[in-house]
Amino acid sequence: MNEKLLDAIEARYEAASPKPWIVVIPRGESLYDRPYIMADGTDVVEGAYLEEWNVEAAGQVHADLEFCAHARTDVPLLVAEVKRLRDKLALMLDARILES
């Protein structure tokens, strides 16, 4: 992963709704009762409604929505870890050059 891609990922999560996201699966029978992702129980994340709700695929849909919802908190952690490891590697390489 190069720096440009890492910066692009970071820019996308910085632009997203800042609150943790949760999955909401309504229990109603209405056509409008589709699963969606909500930011911290207050704001529906733009475009987070599932367009097709198939009861037979509910388990997979729920797993997919959970994955998307957790991206809001998982991605910043992963980017921070990549940066931390890159910094650590750079320090190790610098120390190795100084020893030579």
C-alpha cells in the first residue's frame, strides 16, 4: 500500500459521519422497513438504506451491514496501525544505517 492510497483511505473516513455507526433492522412489514446504517442512533448515514431486502438472505445482509457499520471505527484504527508500523520500520532502518 503506497502513501497515496493510504492518504485516500484516510480522507474518506475523515469525510464520513464522525460518530460510530450501528445497524438497524426494522421489524415492520412496510416496503419502507429496510435495514439501514445509523450514525450513533441519531442520523441515518447517507445512502445507507438497503435497496433490496430479501428475507431469505437476511443473515448475509446483516453480516454485510455489520461490516459496513464497523468500517467507520475499524478503518481509522487500521490506518493508524499502518502508519505506526511504517514509522517503526523507518526508525529501525535508520538505526541499521547508523550502525553500518
